[in-house]
Amino acid sequence: MKRIVIVHQWMAGAQGDWRPWLKSELERLGYKVLLPEMPDIDTPVIEKWVAKLAEVVGKPDSDVYFIGHSIGCQAILRYLEMIDTPIGGAIFVAGWFNLENFEDEETAKIAKPWIETPIDFEKVKSVLSKSTLIISDDDPFGCFEKNKQKFSELGSKIVVLPKAGHITTEDGYTTLPQAVEELQKLNN
């Protein structure tokens, strides 16, 4: 059975935004869906998030797929650096490598290791052959072109949602049918 691991974003837990809807929709389609609560969501640390994913996934294989939101995409990529077994694929929603427009100095300090610690793209590509980035052209955290470019370097298909912000409930997204559609395309 195909397993989908949904990884939430910074400062919003597993039950926020469109994630409960997505879990329910994917289960209806026959997937086993894991929606873990990541540790320290207000002050995310790379090592803790990667360790949590390793715990949740257990033994990775080609039936494991990921859907990440914002910093959840980063956690997935950093987890993929640590494994040697190819997975089925990933959907990255509002994924980023660079950010702008921090709320305050503390937020910038928390984000700094996520932005500055390099990710080995070749290693990630060796276990991730199929992925899609769903991104908005007006994400309040900026860097639209830079983030699109970086995900393109990973080989991700790019889907742009016009004027969708950070693709959260505040931006009008309580459902995300695009993630379901793109996941089904990865399976074909």
C-alpha cells in the first residue's frame, strides 16, 4: 500500500490549513496517510524534524510519498539526503530555499540554519526521481523566482497558483485539490 507522509509548516500543526482535508481525501482514494505533529513547531530545528520523519517513515521504499508545506518541504529534502532507498515521489507546497520579509529578528534567527545549511541536490535526486512544486507568485515570504529555480534544479515540475499567498487557510485554502491531482500524476 502506498504511504503518504504529510509534513506541516512552521508555526502551524498537523491539523491546520488544508491538511485534514487532504488526509481525508487521500484516504478515500485508498492511500495510507501519516500526518505527524512535528517537534517544536514554533522553533523548528533541522535535526529534530529529520529525526521525526525517520521515525514516522520507518523503512523507506518506493511506496512512500511525501507532501510538505513550507518548512515541511525543507524537512523532507533534508530527510532524503539521509537515505539511500528511492522513494515514490514528493509534492512540495510553498516550498522554499530562500526567504524574505521576516516578522522579526527572532524569526530570522530560527530560519537561518534552514536557509544557510546546504542541501546535497545530487544525493536528493538519487532517491527522488519525481516531484512537483506548487507555489504562489505572491508568497509573502518572497523569493519566488529563486525558489522556483532551485526546485527546477531538483527536477521538480512547477505549478504556479496565481495570487495564492503562502497557500494557507488565511489565503483561502482549506482544500488543496492540486496536491491530490499532482500526487496522482506522480503515480502514473
